[in-house]
Amino acid sequence: MNQHKEILIIGGGVIGVCIAYYLTAEKYDVTLVEKNQICSGSSHGNAGLISCANPIPMAEPGVIKKGLRWLLDAEGPFYIKPRLDLELLRWVLGFRAACREKPMRRTIDVTLNMRKISKQLSAELTTEDKLSFGWQNKGRMLVYQKEDGLKDGIETLNFLGQYGVSGKILDGQGVRKMDPNLQSSVVGGIYYRDYEHVMPERYVNGMARLAENRGAVLKTATEVIGFETAGKRITRVVTTRGDFHPDQVVLAAGSWSPVIAKDLGLRLPIQPAKGYSITVKRTPACSEIPLSLADHKIAVTPMGEQLRFSSNLELGGYDSSINRRRVAATRRVAKHYLSGIDNLELIQIWSGFRPNTPDTMPIIERNQTYDNLVLATGHDMLGMTHSLITGKLVCEIIDGKKPSVDLEPFRLGRF
């Protein structure tokens, strides 16, 4: 029984609003604070993909070797900006430790289990709500211009077959049959049926609206600037728009979580990984199936009247500036894969921070230092995919119920 406990959620991205959605379903008094607007961070400009058809984490064997090569390429898909930063060094060492087969296989198992339950939870959403979110199940096609890349993709598909993941291998003619816009330089691809996608802004704001309809109070332009504690409890949360005295606090602020947690004396091993997206006006001739321009790690997602190109992962601290060189590289590569996109009307060039942990798995737990603090952060590039299950898990933690999945892999203490 919740006994009308007051819950304060810090963070108005996809994780925060989904937590509010599940807590209000259990009749908790929920207030959510967000320093900007709902869906103003990485929840806004991402690729909108909801799936784990390819659950291999970024921390996989061999990626360090590739990363060293990409490090020298300012246009590469994974770029670490060299700088003197102790937290970055700790993160890199943790990432290197996670780039082994045993941790990778453990992550795959956990991710697929999370995805299985997430699909069950998404089925509970109404058809009307899903339509309003732009939720579609069209799969996703990984396309290649390099024969070696396609060969690696097929090897990955065969490896994932051990986990029940299936995909369809296509030659050049086959991929162009599915998407006539693909250039003749594309030699083949792999189609994964188990991919869904949404329009991120509609999804996040829609879930926020559903939580609000159930009684959640959403306070935007409200930044957390400090805490007061007594023993093992947080007694006061200080914000730019007044103080709160909640029974429970949920930290779900994505890449900003380490900054907020620092005031509590907590160290969260999360690096802000800047990603970019370019959103253009979509014509009827544009791609209808989400694509991955796999040789260059660029996602292409149709979103109603828009088409979004998402790319790059840049560890450069909290520098939100737009690197025009990286944006130009994304546009140039996209034209090599797709025809008819030269003169599409630009809607937005965006950058935002993804919350990356060393092993690319989130932190979800009741904190060991403060009894009334729950952590729900560090979702890497799977915030959309894991949003519903994270909301459910946090509700179960606060409710004292048995969690839907084992929480051990998500403990902060694993680092």
C-alpha cells in the first residue's frame, strides 16, 4: 500500500515520464521536476527506435581497436575527445573491462529479457495512444556498401541466432525492392522484423499527458540545485522554484544525473555522449522503412512527415555545440546511400547527450546510501526501448514488490 506517499521525480525525459505513468497508476502523489521542458534532452532528437533485435552492446570485443582508429577521425562514429578528465579515464577503463565476451553475453541476455517484458507492457497501451505516438512496427533494414561490412553483419546475425534473434539476408536487388531509394552502390543488407519506432516528441509528451491525467504534477523550468539530508534520508530537495519534502526521490535525469548526484556525495559513472540528428521534411518518395547505413553507423527513421538522420557518439564532456564538420559528414554519407534527398527542406539540426555507462546498461536500484532515493538513469542509447520497463521496475521498487526482472545487473555497486 502506498499510503499516499509523495514521490518526487527529477527529470522530464522519457524515463521520468514513464516512471510517473506507472506510479500514478498505483495512486502515488507524484511531482516531476524538469529544468527545461518535457522532452527537451536526448529524448527529443533521437532515432525513435524501440527494439533490441540487435542486443549486442557498444562494449563488445574488438570495439577498442576500432575506437582507437575512430579516435583519430573527427568524423568517425565513435569519437573520444582527448582531455584531462579523471572521470573520463575511469569510464574508459570500465568500458575496456566490459569489452569482453562474458560481460557482453551477460548484457545480451539481460537486454533481451528487458525487451521481452517491454513488448508485453507496450501491448497494454491503447491503440489510440500508440497512433498518437506515431508508433509503428515496420522493422529495420541494415544496408551496406562494403562487402566486408555485409559479411560482418551476416556473422553477427548468425551469432544472434543463438539467442533466438532472426533476420533476413538480402542482396542488392532485394534491398532496393524494399526501398527503391537505395543507390546501386548498396551491395546488400539484413532486415530485422523485430523493430518498432515512434516519434520521440509525441511519445514522451504523450506519456507525460497520460501521467498528468492520472494526477501527476509536472513542473518545468524547475532545476534541482541542492539537497538536505538527515542520516540515510533525503529530507529536502531545493529547486529554483521552491523546496520539496518528498517521501521518496527518483533520480531520472539522464546524462545530468551525475551532476545532480554529486551534491549527495554519490559518484555515478555516466559520461554524456553527444549525438547528432538532422531532421528534414519527408516527401512521399522517401524511405518508409527505418534504415541503418551500417558501414557508417547512421540511423534513418521516417517520422510521419519528417525524416530523421541520427549519427555519431562523441565523448567530449558537456559541450553542446554543433560540430558542423560532423553534420556535413552525415549528410555526405547519406547521399551516397540514398537518392532524392539532396534538396529536402531542413527542419532541425540537433545535438544532445546520451547517458552512457561503461557497460552500456542502466543503473536501476534503491540506493544504498539513502533509503528514500531510487536511481533510474544511464540508459545509453536504449532509453526509448527500456522506458516502459524502467517505469514499471521503479514502481515495483517503491511499492516493495518483487521486480519483474532481476535488478542485480543494474546495481550501482557493479562498477
